[in-house]
Amino acid sequence: MTRQSRAAWLFTAPVLAIIALVFVLPTVLALGLSVTDYSIYALADWSNLRFVGLGNFVDLLTTPLFWRALGNTALFAGLGVPMAIGASLAAALLLHDTTIWWKPLWRVALFAPYVTSVVATAIVWRFLLNTRFGLINYALGLIGIGPVDWLGDPHASIPAILIFVTWKIFGYNMIVFVAALSAVPQDLMEAARLDGASRWGRFRHVTLPAIGPTLLLAAVMSVAGFLQLFAEPYVMTMGGPAQSTVTVLYFMFDEGFKWWNLGQASAVALILFILILGVTIVQTRIGRRYEWL
Amino acid sequence: MGRGAQQGYEPTRRAMLAGGGALAASVGIAGCTAVTGPAPLRFWATSYEGDYSPLLMPDFTRATGIPVDVQSVPSTAAHEKMLTAQAGGALPDVMMLPSGWIGEFAMIGAVMPLPGPALAGDVVPGALAQTRIGDRCYGVPWSVAPMVQYYRRDLLAAAGYQAPPQDWASWRTMARALKRRRPDDFVLLSLLNWPDTLITMLFQTGATLLRDRDTRGNFRTPEAQAAFAFYLSLYREGLAPRALSTEVQDAVGAFAQGFYAIWPSWPTAMLDFERRKAEIPAAAWGIARMAGPDGPGPASRLDAALCVSATTPRPAAAWALVRHLTSAANELRFQRLIGNLPARQSAWTSPQLATPLIAPFAAQMREPNPAPRVLEWERIKIEMQLVAERIVRGLLTIDQGLAMIDTRVDAILAKRRALVDAGRIA
């Protein structure tokens, strides 16, 4: 080992130790829990604990609510990621335009929801989404759309939460995109304009390739984020109505912390981990094909 | 500072930091011991009990010299918070538990049995049984809270009723009359993620909800069917709104506005109305027992007890605090503050409780509590209500729903069944 690499190990050792202690070790322990029937009875008396092998996974796959939770999560991610990234990119493109005044003010205003407490904003949004007195239904009424029971109709609850989540998180990726856009080469842009490329053509062939890597990163982070959606449905709807907003993580929280079936909950965590890993691998493959990585 | 001392005093940066740290630590320790005296007892309670119990503490501190640190725990998150605290060894010395949870917390060794029979004497009938596991009591009943219906006197009077009738058929006739007068409003507020109204109806029809030594669900019975049918009819006829707790931001305000006329609730709702008397004067509302199929019967209860953590280093002080909080005088004082009803029998001789508002509670209190005594009960209630919500929303028929509840309850009780079959628990 050279002197340099020794120094490198020395500097990273504290962080590595912490990661091993608070990340690797609990993960291994959770793996161990997922093959036991750890429940409140085991909390009372360790001798009630049994090894069940893959029993938890078999149970989960025959639990309708788990499939519902998977379906809901897929819906959240499938609709939410394009919504959130689309909103971020649109806002960033608007902010990047040279004709916009007071850019710092807009940046702050649009970024503010991201750094506000999720519970406080969820309560405000619950008022906004109220069927009778909510501002959103009032606005819809002005353009002739009847009141929507946002948080009480199982078909409207996921869109309602998606609107809230998108509003809450798009500011972060917007800032990232603003930075990426400022790095788009101006000479290429001008050359394209001289060659008569349309506004869409310039976006498609100059801007998009330049911000491709950023887009990929945003997509990976957003997918991982949406697959782990928990706080928003927990605060807004408590999983309802008719369990239409129960996500995988919400299911895991209920099983694990509310009812203390930690064996079952660890199995859910493992499945979620594999899901996120799988989706990320697919995304990186796509990224490689376009030479964004 | 070793090197510095050897070479004479040489104020290196490291020495300064070490010395400064030691100084700060010693000041900190001295500061603590000088100011506080005995460490405070930690006490957790939910909802209004948590908010208002600091008012009962100065007397205790004056008498014993022990300060008490009260933490108000939100009731919707209390179960997971307390379980997690037990697993992490962070339970407070004294805690308020809903009586239905005591079996669970006693089993996991979180709470200790009463030191003697004296504390459990003078308790209203029925309240003590819920704290008893085997032949020992694990908590001192603090309050009794049977469910009753709060009603708007003025709205009922306009439809020709002095008070809500006490049997289902006449109650529904009244409800239809109210609905006819105010078609845009509702009669009853029973939130779709709130199981207690339906549980009350199940108790009233005499349904036995678990079978085989409480190891399997028993919802496919005529009694349960009758309760579900009545419950469903309230939503079908538009007498109750299909609303969740997350949609109703201010139930008391809605009651004051006449959005609904009847609210099944607990004694502490009296405090809610007292606080908002500018919107809803005392003359505008009354209390009656819950209507049953042929008159009132057992209803859901939310009794609470005080328990002492099994790991408290100061059990004597902790039990002294329990004794203080559950004295008849303090329970009566709490009743004046938050509406909570005393669990001490002797408190009920006080004229304070001989009012028309309290009378329905006093009558309801004498009914037995048929809730099954298994530690999965809390979860079974919630699962049952989730299915009931789907029935109300038309996603399931009653028969499909009851079969689904039995399946879910069987799954929830699987572990208990295995342990009962193995003879490890009763």
C-alpha cells in the first residue's frame, strides 16, 4: 500500500465505519428478520420466534393489499416521475429565457415548497382540496367543472396526492436543470438558429443532448423517491379512501411499526430494494445507450 | 496536557481545547445538580389528558418534591410510539394507556403489576376487569368513556323530536325526517375510517366477533349481518356523509353549522363544545345513549388507565403519581377541565356528576364491555372498518365483506392460533 492510499483509507475510515454500523449492519439484520416470523409475540418472549424461510414472501404474494400497494406505487411512479420532471424542466426553461425578469425571486418562490415541512404543506393542501370549501374546487367551478371529492373518491385520491407531491418537489430538479441549461453551448445554439432550426428542433437536438446526463440523474432520483413515497399519503389521506393511496412503504410502516410484524415488514423492504435496484439498472442501460453516462 | 506540563506551561492549541472542554463539562454537571434537585418523573398521556394533566402536577410536586415532565402524545400515533419506546427501552415512568391495550403491553413486559390491592379498590364496576390479566391488575383505571350520541336540540326540535329515539327503527324514522327538512345536510357524522360506531352496532346486536377461543373471526353471523345492514343503510340513504377523518377538518364547526345533527362521540367532546360555545351555545346540544336494535345496549368504550413502566428506576414515586392522579378529587377536577368521567366509584356521589348531561354516560357505564380480550383487537377493528368502508362505497356486498373480514382476521390471528394450539398462551 502506498503512502497515498494509506492516507486515503485513513480519511475515509470514519465514514466507512459509520456506514457499516448504521447502514450495512441494519440491512443484514433486516435480511435476517425477513426469514423469521418476528412479531409482537417475539418482542414478549424470544422463544416465540420461528424460522420461516421464504414464508413471509409467500404470504406477501398472497396478500391482496400488498399487490394493491405495489399497483398504487407503480401508478404513483409511472405518473409522478414524468409529471415532476416535466414540471421541473418546463419551469427551468421558462427561468432560462432571457426575457424573464426578477429571476432570483422566481427561483426562490418555486424552490420554497421543496424546503417547507411536508406536514405543514399537507395540511394547507387538505384545505385547498376540501370538497365543499376548497379553493381548487372553487376554481374548477369557475370554469364549469363540478366539485371533485379529491380526498374522498378512490379514483381522485392518487391524482390529488400527485398534484401535491409535484408541487412540493419540482423545485429541486428545477434548480438542477437551470444549472445544466446554463452549460448548454451558446455557439451550437446560434449555429442551429442560423441553419434555420425551429424552436422545437433546437430543444430536441441541442438542449436535450446537452442536459441528457442531468435528466438521467433526475429520473433515477425521482423514481427512487416515488417508489419510496410515504409521508404524503400518510399525512394527507392515511392510506385512504378504501386504501387507494396505500404505497409499498406505507404498507411496510403499518406492518412493521404499527403492528410490530417486523418479519413481514423486512420482507417488504427487501422486495422494495430489489425493485428500486432493478429499475435503476434499466435506467442506466438506457443512459449508456445514449452515451449519457 | 502531559507534554505541556513537562516542558513548563506552554499553551498549545490542543491543551486549550482539552482544558476548555473539561471546564465546560464540570460547569454543566454542577449546573444540573445545583438547579434541579430530583430528576423529574416522565409521564405520557394522549389527547386532552396529555394537554391538561400538567395542571394536576403542581399539587403533586408540592406534596412530594418530585417534578413531573408531561408529554402529550398524539392519539393516532400512540400505539406505534409506545411499542417502539418499549423496544428501545425509552418508555416513561408512568403512562396513560387505553384499557384495551393493557393486555398487549403486559404481555411484552412493558408495564408492571399493581403493588397492592389498595390502588384498585373503589373503582366503578367493569373498569377494573379490563386491566386484569390472569389474577393481577396492570393498571389503575383513570377514566371511563362510553360512546354516546351528541345531538343538536334545535334541529331535532324542528323535526318534532325532543331527543333521538332509542331503537333503530324509530331513530331512522327521525333521521329521514331530519334529512327531508335539510336535504343538503346530513344527520349523522360517522367517519369511514373510524370503527367505533360500527363496533357499537355489533355489540348491540349481540354479535360474538371471534370464535374458537378467540383464534378465528366470527363475522358471518346473522347478528353481524344485521349491524352491517343498518350501518350501510345510513350511507345508502344519504343520512351520513361518506367522509374520512382526513376530509373533515373541523367536526365541531360542522356540527355547529348544522352540517350534521348527531355525532357519536366520547365524554371529551363536552370540552370541544364548551370551548366553542360562541358558535354552539350549551342550549343547542344534548346527549343521549346510542340507539340499539330494540333499545340501548352495550357500546364501544374508550376507557383509560394509568400504568407504570416495568423498567422505571423509581417505582415508589411512579405509583405515588398514579395514586395522586387517580384520586377521586383529581378525577373530579379533570372532569371539570376536560369532561372526562371518573373511574373512582366514590367520585360518582359528587353532585358535580348528577346533571342531565352526565346521566346518559352514567347509564351507559353500567353496561358490560363485550370487546374480545386479545391483543390483536385494535388491528381487527381497523381491518374490519377498512372492509366496511369498501362495502359503503359499493365495492363489496355485505356477504362478501363479512367473508373478507373473517379471512383477514384469521390471518391476523394466525400467530395467536399457533401459540394457543401449542398451549403457550390461553
